[in-house]
Amino acid sequence: MRQKIFTRIAAYFFRGLLFVAPIAFTILVIQAVFTWLDGLLPVNIPGLGILILASAIIGIGYLGSTYFMKPFFELFEQFITKVPLLSLIYNSIKDLIGAFVGDKKKFNQPVMVQFDEAGKIFKPGFITQSELSKVNMAGYSSVYLPHSYNFSGNILVVKNELVHPWDINSTNAMKFIVSGGVSGIEEM
């Protein structure tokens, strides 16, 4: 009888933990980012750092879109691309952010890459370049394979016949991959 009660209490505890832990972790991350951004300014007004940062980013985005300021932004970018180490860091971050947002999104073609000849093992990913003939690899694609529970992944160069379109929304495909196959499918 006691063991049954203990087992039930433990089951309730773990069910509650599955509900509370993701919420608590999300709140902690948001709070840490909020505190860090507010700490950038010497003024002690909660939320002012985030408001100023968001306003500055919107303002810079607006200026970069105007006809008058666009050449200055392009000139600045050309300068950065000529500095060796700075160019590597800047371009990598720009390309990564551009892959998710903006006009040149890259992770919008979910695919399944076949890993065996029998067609029984597949790994989900995203096509980043559908044709590699510019690098003398006609008939090949570059496919980004994100890791589960991580913000990393691998780029594979794969023969086109081993890359199969995956009829799923890009957002749900990324959720599915990053969650280790636990979520993303139910929203299809």
C-alpha cells in the first residue's frame, strides 16, 4: 500500500516536473537576457536597456533600407570583409542569421538524406545549396544536418538522388530535429 502511494506520488512529481521545468528554464533564460541587456546602461530603470536596444536595431534597419544610407552601409561592409579575422567572424554570423531571417532564408527546404542503399536509414536536414556545379560537383547538393538538443550540425555534400524532399513545414522540421524527434510532427 505504501509503495503504491509512493509510486503514485513519484509519478505526479515527474509529470509536474515535465510541465514546470521547461517553463522555469525559459523564464530563467529570458530573465538572464533581460538583466544583461538592462545592465548595459548605467541607469537603473527596468526595461530601458531592451527598449533602447530594440529601438536602435529598428533604426539601423530603417537607415540601411533607405536609398541615401544604403551605400554607406555597403561601404562599411566592404571594409569589414577586407579585414581577415573580422571578415570571417562577421560573414559567418551574417550568413547564419540570414539563413533564418531576411530575404535569403536558407532553411526552407526540408529533406531526408538516405544513408543506406536499401533506403531504410534517413536523416532529416535542409538543403542549403541545391546545385554545386560552381565547385565542379554537378549533381550534388549541400545539406545541413542539425544536431538534436544542440545549436550545431554538419554540412554534407550528397548526391542528389540520395536527397528526398520532405513534405513538412520548415519550422516543424527544425523542431523535430532539434528535439530529437520528440516534437514538431504533431503540428503537421
